[in-house]
Amino acid sequence: MSDSENTYDLVVLGGGTGGYATALRASQLDMKVALIERDKVGGTCLHRGCIPTKALLHVAEIADAARDASSFGVNAQLESIDMEKVLKFKQGITDRNHKGLQGLIKVNGIDYFAGEGKLVSEDTIEVSSDEGTQQVKGRHLVLATGSDSKTLGIEIRDRVMTSEQALLYENVPESAVVLGGGVIGVEFASVWASFGSKVTIVEGLPHLVANEDESISKALEKAFKRRKIGYQLGVMFDSVEQDDNGVHVNLQDGTQIDADVLLVAVGRGPVTTGFGFEEQGVTLDRGFVITNERLHTGVGNIYAVGDIVPGLQLAHRCFAQGIFIAEEIAGMNPAPVVESGIPRVTYCDPEIFSVGLTEKKAAEEYGEDNITTIEFPLGGNAKSAILKTTGFIKVVSQQDGPVLGIHGIGARLSEQAGEAQLIVNWEAFPEEVAQLIHAHPTQNEAIGEAFLALAGKPLHFHN
């Protein structure tokens, strides 16, 4: 067999969301594809992140519903949380998705290599496994090695854990300290509080979910206060000790917080060490692979996708980038993925979604006098009242121009990110959206009401 016959059109190093999305789309475009993964296809999102976390959040929602059932006239009560069954449910969801993904890889004719991959030249990845070492050549290579939890140098063991260990934790902690008030931190804080834990979040920045619009951050802080989830903002972590009684978390202002466990949730960093990237000329910055807007590394025909590329660390960003790279290699000249148009969702209670610019970012870019905002309270939305949730939809728009950002907070509002991202990415004007009819009674109607108000014809709202 000639070298050309033994060479793949595309070799992907890493079978997480970015990697397998690239491989699947490339196979649809009639490319000969190899996918290399040292663990399980699906990566962090499927096995240690998005999917299992959201399974726990669904259980938490059920627990809260049982706890509050009597207020709806349902005579039920929450007796306890059976973590063995909870973890079994969570694992069942993951296993079912994993099996389906394996089937997709097979039916699309992708050659799967289980083992540790290393970039050894501009067109070759060496794969090592228990069965030995082999070289896999490709006309194009995609680096998709993903991310893992940052630890700030804190020793992770026993009662001190990251999200990976928390997803496997077999007990409901009586009390917990969560270090980090970003997406991962507030989601786990929300789960444990719903399960009955006393939770305290420690965040060095002035607000929880500090990357969100400030009004959203403040609303979440009020909601967490009502839920008796504690938080200390603007104070830095110093150290932690643990013993048989629990953990003792020391902050730099002299405060000590005692709890059963400490969750270190300070974000995720790129996994790029030991893969031979720099040795082959790929530029790294703080561990991230640097690419141009078309995700090319500047070396040969090597591209990078997902969490190793600076930007939002979101599975759906990885999907979009994977599709983009496959179509780029196929010569289809796809439009680059625009970060600001990617919807962002935090699945705590209440849920948060956002697309586009915050009010602060919009003011910086266009000037305060050139933007307008409106907040439509969910108190004016019938379906939200039925769900007993509060919050709001916020729209940020350019004066006499298109919508720049849409943000929301409230129970189940993650489902509203879909219309929001269409409005922002199609650069719709408020008057155009105001003409659209939104079904009643739905929470989606709140977006319609916000735009009616912004267009100067509010219906169930008085500003």
C-alpha cells in the first residue's frame, strides 16, 4: 500500500466535543478520518462536566419541587437524598450518551485509535497504548486535547475536591465551601443547597458570575441570599487544612470558614503539556494554542479546536469550531465563529442566559449615549408566575440600531437562549422583533414583551 493510501485526510487528536465534532463533520464531507483519544470519546463535557452536572441539577430541581410542593396544594415532602440512586441516574445518562456517540463514530466510518497521542511531525501523530506504538499520518491535523480543572496549587485529596471528584461524591455534605463564584462554582453551590447543605461561596472578584451583565450578577446574589446560600465577595483565598472533622478554609482578610468539604472551582485550563506541540513549532501562551481567526496554528496544515484555543470554554463553541474546521479543510470557506454571538448559560437556580454584549461592554464600544437598555420583569409574565420564579429579561441595543445583547435570569430561562442568539446574530432591530408574535402563556413571551417595551409600545409593563 502506498504512503498516500495509508494517509488520512484528517487526523484528530482528542475525542472531546471539539474533536469528535470535527471528525463527524469531516466524515460527512467524504474525508478519510482518524480520531485519537486516550480516555473516552465525549471528553470532559460528557463524562465529567456538562452532562453529569446538569443531571445533578435536574435532581436538585426535583428536590426543591418536593420541598415546596405544599404551596401548590400537593401534599408531599422531601424525606432525604439517596446519593447512590442519584449517582446511578447521573451515570445512566452519561453511559447512554456515550454509547450513542460510539455508534456515530462507527457508522460514519471513522477509524478510532485508543491511546496516548503525540505530535511528532507536521503530518504525524504517534499513538502509544498497551498494544504498542504506531504512527498515524494525516494531510491535515487537528489538536483537540481539551482542558482540566485549575487547582491554584491546592492539594486535591479527601475532603478537598474539584468538580471531577464532586460528581462522584457519595454523600450530601452537611456544609461546603465553594472556592470560585463562576459558572462551575454557582452550579455546584446550587445543587448542594438544594440537597440540604449549608454552602458558602468565596469569590475574589466583586460579584458572582462576574463575566455576566452586572444587573444579572446582582440578581443572582439576591436570589442566593433568599436561598440561604452564603458568599464572601472581594476576598482572596489563603490556605486550607483538613482533618477528621472537616476542612478549615483561611481567607486573606483573616476569616476562617469551617465545613465538611472544599470544592475548588476556579476555572479550567488547557491540557497541552506533553503532546509535542511546542517541539513542532506550535505557539503556546499560558498553555493555550494560539491560532488565527480560522483556527490555523501557523504550522503546516495543523489546526486547533475547543478549550485549548483562548476564548469561551463551552461545548457548543467546540461543536461550532469543529464544524468550521472540517468545512475549512474541505474548501467551503465557512464564516469564522464569532465569540460574542455564542450563547452562554449557567444552570444554577435561578438559571442565567446571555448572548452578545453586556451593558458595560456595549457602553465601552459604542458610548453610553449611543445605547439603550430595558429590563422586563418576570413578574409581568404569567408562565413565570405559575412557576413561582422571579427575574428579568434585559435587552441592550444600539440607539436607532441593532440589538447588541440579551440577558436573562429566572427559572428555566436557559431555553430562551435560542431566540436570543438569533436576534443578536442576525443584528435585528428592536422594532423588527417587536412585530413577532410570541405564544401565550410562555416564558418566551417575556422576550417579546421586552422588545415591545423597547420599541415604545409596552403591553404588560410600565417603565
